[in-house]
Amino acid sequence: MNYDYLLEPTRTGYSAMVLDFPPAAIVVTGDTREEIAMRMARSMKAAIEFLNSEGISVPPPRPYKGKIPPDCELISAQHKTAHTPVGG
């Protein structure tokens, strides 16, 4: 599964937010891009496991088609966690 997230530079490092993952907002912060990637992977895995344990369908990834702010970068991250498809 590849979920897109926005990576934004901050005064102290970076922040990142998954764009298409309701019902759980996933936002992480870190000093480096590598730290963001590691934290995002952990957060996505935890969110998917939680949704599965609650019997809530995990939204499938979809390409982001919105406007990207000029100081941000769109990142596509692969997550290998099994998920329950929407409606399944």
C-alpha cells in the first residue's frame, strides 16, 4: 500500500501528514527526513492495526490530486501491513 503524505519543513526540522487516511489523522514531526519516514511508517502501522482490531475498514490509498503548498513535498510511502479493505 502506498499512502501519500505531505512533508513540510519547519523551524526545527520537519512535519508530515497523511493526506487520505480518515478516520485517523496521522501527523508526525522529526528533525530529519529519515526520522519522519521512520515515524510515519510506525504511525501508519499502528493506525492500521488499531483500525483492524476495532473492525473499522482501512481506507485504500489513492493518489493525491490537491494543491501542494510551495514549501511542501509530496511523499509516497509504502506500508506492507495487511489491511481490511473498505466494505470488506
